Amino acid sequence: MAKKLLMGNEAIAFGAMRAGVSVVTGYPGTPSTEVLETVAKHNDGSIYVEWSVNEKVALEVAAGAAYTGARTMVTMKQVGLNVASDPLMSLNYIGVKGGMVIVVADDPGPISSQTEQDTRHFGKFAKLAVFDPSTPEEAYTMIADAFDYSEKYGAPVLFRPTTRVCHSCASVEMLDNIPKKELEGFVKDSRWVIFPKLTYTKHIKIENNLKEMSDDFSGYEGNVLTGSGRKGIATGGVSHSYVCEVLKNTSAEHKLLKVSTIPFPQKLALSFLQGLDEVLVVEELDPVIENELISLCGLHSLKIKIKGKLTGHIKNAGENTVESVSGPIREFLGEGFGETSAHSKQADTLESKQLLSTQLEQPLPAQLEQTPPTLPVRPPVLCAGCPHRASFFAVKEATKGMNAVYSGDIGCYTLGNAMPLDMVDTCLCMGAGITIAQGLHRVEPDRINFAFVGDSTFFHTGISGIINAVYNQTDIIVVILDNSTTAMTGNQPHPGLGQTMMGNISDKISIYDVVSALNVSMIVRANPFDLKAAKEAVNAVVDKKGVRVILYEAPCIAVSKGSGRYLVDNDKCTGCKVCINKLGCPAIEMQDGKAKINPTLCTGCSICEAVCRIGAIRGENL
Amino acid sequence: MMNCMIAGVGGQGTVLASKLIAAAAMRKGFDVRTTETIGMAQRGGCVVSHVRIGSNISSPLIPLGSADAIIAFEPAEAVRVMPYLKEAGVLILMDTAVKPVASSLTGDSYRTSDMIDYLKEHVERLVVINGQQLLTRCGNAKTLNVALLGTAIESGIFPFGNKELEEAIKELLPQRFLEINLTSFEIGRDMYNGN
Ligand code: SF4
Ligand code: SF4
């Protein structure tokens, strides 16, 4: 069949559809989001797809579906698995009937995450198999293997791509669909009810399975041993592609082991180790393959030097690149690399971290003959016209001079921490703004504690924090920033909107009604772009007691049409920069001593008009 | 083998530009590998796409010093990715500066001319497109990515032709934005040829 240009996440989705997946659940999170979206987009109606309210819920829904014999897939980012770890741990003891694949995307770098955790550990901890694809092409076929293994061992399996697999595109050879099996349905049986006694017998089975899987995986096509010699390189995931890129330029003899699975394919690894003096392990995140090789050498009394992250040969944080692995590989193999051009030699000396400054903020060092001009730092910012800017600004103005702490949460609004808003003092994980604020307030009751939470995060894990605050009588102010979407991950719907991934409209769940039902002491709602009303909302609650809620409602600019444009009257503008210094809207910049609004960015949100004291800013058509 | 990098600021449409290049290359029968910056940086941060065309490519990331061409949507971002350019590589630059909020605040904004002078000195083949003029002619900032691809194709950097790229645009863009994008594509081509 034909080749198709697919992003890794699309390849996973098409691979799963090819393998006959019939239920797909998940919660959005970079870099995993497009997997579920792709299934929904290409669904002929035979697959059930949902954005669940959080990852724990998603995993449980998919598990229930897999009890019937259906093939199911769950998608999330690495930190989502922390939320879903409770059902994950027990589910292995219960097992599944239909193949169940839990896609968990890791994010080395990290490029868009709060941790650099390695999901392969979760596999080992939960005693589950993990598949680790190295390219979109491999992901496309490997996901079908993952379903097969899940059914063969009656247990869910983890599928762990990383950002550079998820968000890379490649030409993928599309294959014919795999015929679906007949569905047996849920059959009542004591095996579905977890009890200590059952757990003990299952634990024995799990341990046996792990041994069997390790043997099985020694013959798995994703685990590959090539080459010969006394030096060996072991790698896996996207690092395999960087290693191959470097090895293209060498004539030095070496063995190469690519590992794509947990349990570790011990037999294959033993034949790799046979006759080697030393090994270099190249992998991202944690030294998982490295530790497996070390323990194998110990078990078999092999005297082989294993080099990698633990010995400082490979960096232990951030993502790998061709450059970051090229130096260690050249040093390890020692010979057989042709003379390199002056340019690429210079390139080699560059620390990979500095290389990353294409994504980070610091300028690159001089590495062409002349120092380049100092480069601007360019951290991400809230969009021009973002309602969060207005909300943060209103709270900031209304609480000026007060002894307040502002807890933030996960979403676009984390960017409210940047100057000039500077309104996010804490950010930990999904839903934690509300609860961290409670902890802070317990110890320092004289301070005013604000907690900002987005609409999607409110449904994810925010509600339980509010219940806790009400139950335990904590004095906090929860500010719900309802922008009618899950913005950071690219505008997914949530329970407050009523749209589902099956194209239906369900009843909208009103955040206002939910919060009212929770017995909070006060609840006020306002449009944040109406600065006066937005500030009054704060004034109304700030000196009261109990759990007070401000609900700011205005849609994200990505899901709404702007309401016109604003202009600066050049004659009136004194160049005081107040608008810039207070709001930091990316549409406003200084030009020849006057503020100027970029008409292609401005959405007409109007808050700069309210900020300009001399009235130099006005709507275009006014 | 051909390596092309696209550098810009989140929101400028670099991801679509790289998809179009990849799709056009595939139409010509090449294999491709790309990688993108997706996530938080898309809110006005630095974004870079790597597009690699040809067989036997392992890494989705272009190694330093090996980009045959860079298409930069912003002068400072062009300078930032310069270490990727081959010695004889081509750099296509749209010269409109996007001033980061941070530098508007501190006031130590960079001078666009410093960036361009530096590039002129270090790039053998530098194609500078007047961004203001391009925007005026296209009339819509959202189509500048496609316009720049028009400029790029005229500069002869791609191993495929106008036809493949146009087909890719038709394949990937939604119907309602097609016409305006095809017009911008033509304008971008004209701008290269000095019209
Ligand atoms: S995408 Fe929406 S919520 Fe996110 S910064 Fe932009 S306007 Fe704000
Ligand atoms: S109205 Fe003012 S604050 Fe709002 S988007 Fe336009 S320039 Fe920015």
C-alpha cells in the first residue's frame, strides 16, 4: 500500500486503528494529544473515543472496556500516568481480556512538561511490558504488536514514545487492517474482583510472565543485535536514530544493540555482551538499559565495563541530539572516523545544552569566527487578547499593597508568572494550586491566598481541592479562569462545553452550579475584559472568610473571533510605556518613542484602553 | 539528501510550512523526516522545524552545520539557528522583527539591522524578503508562511518543483483558506523574482 506522511502520534493512532482498537480514552497532554485526536478525526463511527476528565478515569474506562475482550487504548503524557497510577498498579493483578495499550508520552528536555520522569520505570514498578518505539514508522507497526502481547499475557502494556517520536513526521508504509476478533463480552467471574488472596496467586503469575516475556522479547523484531567486535553500543528509543547518524561515519568495528522493550530481553543482551570488553549505553531520561546490563553482568559474572549515564559518559538530563552523543561515541570507538570538516568539528564542541538554546532562551556562544549580536530572550507569553491577562491584571490591581500569595496551576495561565503580570507564585501539578494555597494558609493565616485554576483543570482535579477547602474550613479565594477550552494542548473540549469526541452534544456541566453546590461561602462571576467589574469581583470577596470563588468567563482567542482592533493615537501617546509595563500584551511595542499596536496581533480585547490614563488608546471604529 | 530548517516565533505557522515541504517532497517520491516544536513555545517562544528529505536518514534532528537551507521568519531567530547552516547554505529571511515582550519591557530591544548585517557577513547566499511589503501584498499575516515557501521554491533550494508544492498546499489546507494561500504563494514567488 501507499506511503503516507505521518506524525508519530498519527502513526500510533493509525496503527491502533489498523489493529482493531474499539475504545480510545485519554486526557490531553503534550506530547501525546494528537494520538486520540487522530483516531477521532478518522473514526468511521465504529470506535468509541472520549476525552475523559482525567487520566485515572481514562484508564479505568478503557480497562472496563477491555474486560469484555475489546481492544482499548488510553493516551496521556508522562505526568498523567502519575494521576492514573492507582488503577495501573492493580490492573496488572486483575488483568484484561482484550488487548489494552496505555500510551504514555515522555518528554525529554523537557520541552513542555514539569518533570523528566521515565515511564519505563513505571513499567518495571507495575511489572508491565513497555514498548519504546524509535521512529514513527516503527510506532505504526509496534502498536499492533503491543496489542498482541497484551492479549497473549492477559495484561495491559505500556507504549512509551518520546517527544521526538511523537512530533516527528516520517513517510510511513500503510498496511492492511488486521482482522478483528469476535467479541466474547464480559463474563462474570471472581477473577474481576481483587482480594488479597487473589493478589497473591496473581503475583506469582506476574513474576512468571515477566520471565517468559523477557525470553519472548529476545526474539522480538524491535530488539536488534548487529555487528561484531570487542566494543558494543546499546541504545533505544529515538537515541537509536542519533547513534545511527553518528555510526554512518565510522569504519570502526562495533556491535550495536537496540532495545525497545521491558522486560529487558536478557538472552539477546547476553549474546550482545559475549566477547565484549566494554559497552557504551546511549539512552534518554534514566539509565534503564544501562542498569539492566550492569545487573546482567553481575548475574553472569561478566567482566565488562559498562559506560553511560552512571559513569558520566552520557549526560543525565535533557534530550539527546546527534551532537550530544557524537562526542561520547567517537571517544568510545576511538578510531575509524574520517576527518571531519572544520565546520562540523566546531559543531561537535558545542555542548548539547547550548544547542538546545534554539528552544531555550540563552544566546548561542560564538562559534563562527565572529561573535553574533546578542540575541533576545524569547520566553513563551500569553497571546495578545488572552482573557487570562485581563483576569490576572484585575486581581493584581485590586490586591495592590495586600499581603497576598497567588498559587497557579497547569495550563496557558501558568504563563501569568512572567513579567509584567508576575501573578503565579507557585505551580506544582494539575489541580495543586487550590490545595497548595490551603497549605500555605494553614501556616500563615494572615496572608490572603489566591488560587488560579483553569476550566479543564477544574474538572480534572480541581473540584476535590475545593471540596477539601470547604470541608476543612479554609479561608482561600479560588479564581476560576473559564476560557471555554483546554487551551494549552490545542483546544480540546471538556465537560463544561458539552461537545464530545463522538461529535455529540451532551448536557453542559455548569462550573457555576457545581461550585454553588459545594457550599462555598461566596461566588461571583465577571467578564475579565470588563476591568471594572472584574476588580469589583475581587473587592467583594477579598476581606471575607471561607472559600470564596471568583469565576472569570471569557473565551480563549483561539476559539473565539476577536472583537475588532485597537489603535494608539500617535499625537496623544506620551510614550510613558504604562500599557506595556502593566500588561505585556505582545501586540503592543514601542516604536520611535510611542506605543504602537500591531494590527495583525490585536484582537480588540480593550484592556489596554482601560490602562492608558490619557486616553490615547481607542477602538478602531470608535 | 536535503536538510531544511525553519525558524521563527510561535504563532507564525512554521509547523504548517514544514508539513507542506515534507508533503511536496513525498509527492516527488522522496522519503522525509521532520520534527517540530509543539507545546508551550508555541505561545510566542522560539520554534524550529527540521525537515530532512532523502533516503537513509536516521535522525529527525538536523545535525549542526548540515542544513542546506534555512527559512527564517524572523531576523533574530535566523541568527539563533545559524550554527546549523552548511558553509555554502542558503538562508531565506523575512526581515520583520518580532520584538519579544521581555525586551519591550526592559527596553534593551535588539536592532534588526545588527542581525541582518551579521547574516550578510556570514551567509553566502542570503535572500532577504521585505516582510512589510510581503504582508501588505498578501493582506493576511496568516498566509505569510505559504508566501515564504513561494520565495523558497524560486530560490531553487528544494529537490521538487512548484507543482508538487502547490499540490501539497491543495492537499493540506482547508478549502476555505485555499485561494488566499495560493495567491500568497504566487506573491512570494514574485517577490523572489523582484516583482
Ligand atoms: S491559547 Fe488561549 S488561553 Fe492560551 S494564551 Fe492564547 S488566548 Fe490565552
Ligand atoms: S486591545 Fe490592547 S491589550 Fe487587547 S489585544 Fe489589542 S493591543 Fe493587546
